[in-house]
Amino acid sequence: MALRFSRFSQGLAQDPTTRHIWFGIATAHDFKSHDDIIEERLYQNIFASHFGQLAIIFLWTSGNLFHVAWQGNFESWVQDPLHVRPIGHAIWDPYFGQPAVEAFTRGGALGPVNIAYSGVYQWWYTIGLRTNQDLYTGVLFLLFLSAISLIAGLFGVSSLAWTGHLVHVAIPASRGEYVRWNNFLDVLPHPQGLGPLFTGQWNFYAQNPDSSSHLFGTAQGAGTAILTLLGGFHPQTQSLWLTDIAHHHLAIVFIFLVAGHMYRTDFGIGHSMKDILDAHIPPGGRLGRGHKGLYDTINNSLHFQLGLALASLGLITSLVAQHM
């Protein structure tokens, strides 16, 4: 027997037409409301949704790279970012008359185009991309990431990989050094190489940062530091210091890797969050039961977990967007 939409809830599918369609759309991702769902499959669906979203993001970003490399003027813009207008993509519209064609022919293009106001040109320039070949390489790499994103969680080192790109490619490019696979092993990101890492003198990596007069993309005013905590913005670019960004992502790596091994998961190794919270009882019981039962309250409600995640991340992203 054929099943009506929504298949995940046959009780809902028997409702009147308008109600069962709208309620089916509204609760399609409320996995707890699905028929015959078990806890294991519930978490599998949520996990798959997260990495499915990553796959879509990588696919979308690769499309941006491809269209700019194919129809944009990235290489011309790199030569003079202040005066060349960045092209997002061409306009192919058979209904464009000559006045419209002339109005939309900008940025040195031969035909009508859309100007890119999204900042992707500036982003790619900042992380060390300089040619259309770099953009096409990025397309292939992001398509590869999109294909394997369902197992990307097993790697757990994406922030470390981004730190490596910033240190080995983006920071040297900001100082006029072009690093690619053909010279990757020949160019040291720091004059002392890995020496300070193995001798415990990590502060060497923060010494001699770029000066306030550093001209981005050149060696003028450039320093040698790769991991800093300068704070504020680069006076020339009005953006965060690249060395600060690299330091931030490296710190995230250590926090997540340590936390991932410190607290217990399905393998039964590490500290139990439930035991830690249950042990937080105020002396003399002046504040009641303290944190006892808090773990079960949160762990037994996915809606509670989603609410906490949205509240915290919403606040953080709002603060970053408004103040950074």
C-alpha cells in the first residue's frame, strides 16, 4: 500500500490535506516525532544532517570559486584591488537591450556582468590565492571535501588544517612570498623552523610581528611572527591580524583535542560529565541540590540542547559580527 506524505508520521498523514502538508513540512526535521524512531537512529539522523549541511556548504563555496575563475577578473583585481571592480559572474540575458548591456558592462569586462559585493575576492586574496589556477584548485579541493564530508568528523582536525594553511600559505603571501606545492618544503614559515617548538621556546613564534606600516602582499614592513596575540585590527587592511587568526585556530585545536580525550564518550574512557555535575553540591545544602540531575535534564531533551546551542552561538556570532 502506498504511503501518503508525510511517511515519517502516518497519524499526521491521515489529517486533512492542508493540515497534513503544512504540519509535515514543519516537523520533517523534528526527528523525535517520527514513527518508530529509536534513540540510536535518532542521533544518527542528527549527525548525518550536520555533515550533510557541511557538504552543501562546500559545494556552494566551490561554485563561487568556479564562477569567478571562469567569468570573473580575479587576476586583474589582484594587481590593483583599490581601483579594479571585482566581477561576480557574467549576465546572459537575451532580453537585455543595448542600454542595459552598456549599463552592466563594468570592471573591464567585454559584456554585461554583476559586480561582486560579497567580499569573496578579499577573502581569497587574504588567504593567499593569486591566480585563476589557484581558484580552480580550490574548486576541486572543495568538491573533494564535499564528497567525503560524511566522514569528516572522524578526522577532527579541520581547524588544525586551516591553521596550517594560514601559517604556510596565507601569512607568507601577505609578506610577498608565493608558496605552492612546488616550493612548499623549501620555504620556512618562520626563520627558526620547528626549533622553538621542540625546545619549548614558543614565544619566538610571536616575536617580530608585522609593523603597523606593513603593506599587505609585500615585504615592506613585514615581520617574521606567525602566531601572535596583538588584538585590534591591522591599520592598513582594517581586518584582524592574520597571525592572530592563526593563533586563534591553533588554540581551538588544542582545546577541542584535549576536551575530546578528557570527557567520556561511548568508549568509557575519561571523565563522566554526569558524575562531575552530580558532585557539585553546595556545602550544607544551602543552595538545594546544586547541579544534581542537571545532566539528565539536558541529556534527555534534544529541544533543550538545541535551545542552549542556539542561545550561546547566537550570542557569540552576534557579538563577533557587531564588534569584530
